[in-house]
Amino acid sequence: MKLRIEDKSKAIVLRRQGCSYGEIRKIIPNLSKGTISGWLKNIELTKEQRVEISSRAVSAFEKNRIKGAWANKEKACNRIAQIQSDAESKFAEFAKKHLFIAGIMLYWAEGSKTSRSFQFMNSDPRLIRLMLKFLREVVQVDEHLIKIRLYIHKVYETENCENYWSDVTGIPINRFQKTVFKLSLHNTKKNPRYKGCCRIEITRSEIFWKIAKWEELLYCKLENKRP
């Protein structure tokens, strides 16, 4: 009991000096939120003390936010480094395969470099088939991670292009994302064989980082440079 009385007296002094409840609990161990609230509920702080407590709280929050951001960044960098290290270990074996070379070169030329997810779009069904073959047989992507979206001019809306691209890709229409219809100045169909552009997307970033590493290694191999 004597110890609690001493703790209460110390808590009151600290509060009158402008300490927050959290700061007091750090100084006085084993002090619950309920206990400190009961002890100090009748002690009024000055306006200046309330402002100072708020300022310290914001400062502490900002420090923790920055610390957390750096920790997350370091974690992400370590993850990417591990993904690319694994990719590098397989490069020598994969580089002997024509399909691997073709897939890397295709993505290097036509794939997205900014989204940090795998995105490849083309209107040529042969290139779409080839890229899917690369993903399925070389990268060995889980089939259900592959997403398809069509981009086509509005005038071709009734052409059932989804069915066409479903046959090309081997992916059922119910796994297609919503088709994007582009506005056009033309109201007539200039090319009856046009079926729009098909985009392959895999949102798992590890696929993007693997291929980025393979692109780098392939370039160095072709140019006889060290990675």
C-alpha cells in the first residue's frame, strides 16, 4: 500500500509538470491505464502543457512512422535480392532454351517496366501464345494467377472478341477482367480481322523481379559483360 501511495504522489507531480499518461507509465512501472486515469482525472493541465504534450506525441509518431518505413523498405529490398539471387542461380540452365530467350526478349521489348507487376500486351495472337507458353513452361506460374484484359475500340464491341482471345489463351472468359473499350473517331470497322489488344497480367511482383534479373543477365551474356 505504501508503495502505491508513493507511486500516486510521484504520478501527480509528473502530471503537474506536464507529462502525458504514457510518459508517466514509462517512469512508473506496472501502472495500468485505469489506475493512472483514476489518480489524475482531477488534475487540469495548462493550455501550454496540452500543446506541448500534443507536440511530443506527433514527434514520436513521426519518428515511429519513418522508422517503420525504413524497416519495410529494407525488408522489401532483402526480398527482391533473394528473388533475384534465385533467378540468377537458374539462368545458366534456362539460357540454353530457345523459349526462355524468346520470352525474355519479348518482355524486354514489349513488357511493362514501371508497374512492378508483370504486364505484356499485344494484338498478335502468336506473341500472346508464345508469352503464355514461356510463363507456363519456363517460369511455371500458377495458372490462376494469370489475368487477361482486352483493350479494343468501341466500334468492335459486338465482335465477341472475348471468345476469340479465350481460344487463343486457353483461359475461360469468366477469368477475364472487364474489357476496356477505347473511343474512336471512326464509326466503321476498317479491319474486320482486328480483335483488339490482349494484356497478360500477373500481379505477383516476384515474377517482375525475376524477369528483370534475367534481362540483365541475358544482356551481359550477349555483350560479354560481367553482371
